[in-house]
Amino acid sequence: MASGRNGYLLVGGIASVGAGAVHFLAAGMHTEHATLARLMVVLAALQCATGVAVLLSARKPVVAAMLAVNGFAAAVWAFTRFADIPWITGLTAEAPQVADTVCAALGALAVLAGAIGLLRPTATLPPLRSGIAASAVGVLALAAMLNGVGHVHSHGDTGGEHTHAAGEEHGDHDTGTAWPRPFDPTQPIDLSGVPGVTADQQLRATNLIRSTLDGLPAFADVTTVGALGYRSIGDSATGYEHYINTGYIRDGNFLDAGHPESLVYRVDGQNRTLVSAMYIANGKKIDDPALTEFGGSLMQWHVHDNLCWKAGDNGPVVAGVTDAAGNCPPNSINPGAGNPMVHVWIAPHQCGPFAALEGHGAGQASATDGRRTDTCGGHDHGGGHK
């Protein structure tokens, strides 16, 4: 490198490129939230572009652009450690992870080094020291990306944590006996080889999946389900929106794909994609044999005993969850656990056709061994398991 090159700008430019590279990886791991993934791609491209520009030119507008982009990225990261950004689906508060923390640190380093470079345009670092600093930044970015391949990220109430470890979706779970294992509705249904599941339970569960795959698409257009008696419970900010039909809850039908008590739509801005039925068993306890013996350990019914509800324009809507003391937000109430429910997916899901939504969405399940059979990844999914 030329001896007169501003070493601070060199480090800042490489840090910006490194942060952008980590953001590109993160975008690929958040594809369940298309808008968020696209915004991450744009931010990553800007970080890389401004970082490269600073490496080529020390002009003040170029350096200022790098400062602005990385300052914005670091500020958003810091804000979402404590609070949601509700108008961007999936951008919810979560604890710091290794990859996102390193990405934010690289962005902050780009800001700091770039600012020093602006304030001291003639400052130089010894070539060896500059090279070591630049190499360290590159190694740090690479380590963050390698860690991100097995990264666990959370999405607030929608999703607690989702594991994206390499090989997991089509390898670790696809053992022929392990449960849950990935579900692809375009492939033959295979519930075989699960220890403790009887032939009758396997057959009933298989037929339920088939009937749901056949019947649920009739409700795909969310604009038409209101005429059928469905009302949103107002939880679209979680990334999934539930529509409940109270008439179907009371009609006495059980696991009927023609009369699903609740419909679950994946949210992407104004778009809604039908992904699951949520069947609700009216008037039954979670340990009722009619529920627990239907599909055995293939299926796990759950309840929600921490949801708070308030009056909405078209009926009750979710206002939040109870706090540590069991209290609801103002002007809302917690009616208790309510009726047991179970999901049946018609969209691909890495945790199987009966997978629960995670986090608060998972609810509380009755499992004698203390382990949920409707989640995967080998970590706590925040549902208050019992």
C-alpha cells in the first residue's frame, strides 16, 4: 500500500465491506420475511459499495456516505435489541447473537475509523499496522459468517427461534425414525418409523394431513373468509395472522378440513399466504384421550394461558401477553387457557406437518417427558412448556 494512504479509511472501508458481507448472509437466512430480506440485501449492497468507494477515494462525500450507511445499520441493530420495528415484519426485538453483534461492531468500526479519517485526513498508519488491522477485520467478518451458517435467530412472538444449521433441513431430521422431521407437501406423506406411534395413529394423522391439503386451499383468499365468519385476532405484527371462526368452534366438528376453526396466514406487508389450519377442540381438556391418542406423539395439542384480549372493531383481538406477575396490559383481560388446538401445515415446514408456531405462538403443551414433539432444533422455544 502507498505510504501516504490514510490507514484509518482503509480499515473503515474494509469494515464496511465486511459488515455488508455478513448482512448478505443474514438476508438469505430471513427469507421467511421477504420484505425484511430485501431490505437487508439493499443495506448490504450499500455497505459494500460505500466501503469499496472509500478504499478507492478519500473524498469527503464518499466517506460521509459510508458513515451514514453504517451509522444507520448500527443504530437499527441497537434499537432492535430492546424494541420491535412494527412496520417491517420480522424486525423484532431479540437478544444479541454472535453474527449480528459482529456485523453491528464492524459497522460501528467503519463509522469510527471513517470519522477519524475525515477529521485527520493526513493521518497515516504504519503499513504493517494497517495490514494487521485490515486482516483482523476480514477474519472477524469471515468468522461471523461461518457462525451465521448455524445461526439461531428469533422473531418475537412468531417464531422464538429458528435453526438454519447446514444439513439440518434435509439431513439431520430425515432419519426415518426421528420426529419431527421436515415436511414438504409436494412429496409423499411419510409418518412411518416413529417410536411409540401405532399403525392406527399413523393412519389417522396421515389422513388428516391429506384432507387438510385437499380442503384448506378453498380458504386461500383472505379477502373472502370474512363472509364465512372468520375474523382476524389482530396478530399480524408477529409475522403470522390468525383468523378465527367462532361458529365453527361451537359446531361440534372435529378435525374437519371443510370447517377449520382457525386459518393461519403468513404475513408479508399487505399480502397474506395461507399456510396452516389451526384446529380447535371445543370443551376438551388438553389431556383428553380423544386428542392425545388421535395421532399419538406425532401430534401435540397446545393451549394459550398467557394471552390478553381486548375488544376490537370486529370482535376480540390479542392485546399482548401477561407479564411476570400475570397481569395484562390496560383495557385487556386474560380469560385463561381456553380450548386445545393443533396446527396442520399445507406449506413446507422444517419441523413437520404438525409444527407449532414458536415463541408465544407455541402455547403450552402437555408432554409427559417434558419435551415438545411439535418443535425442532433442540432448544427451548419459549412456549412455557409443561
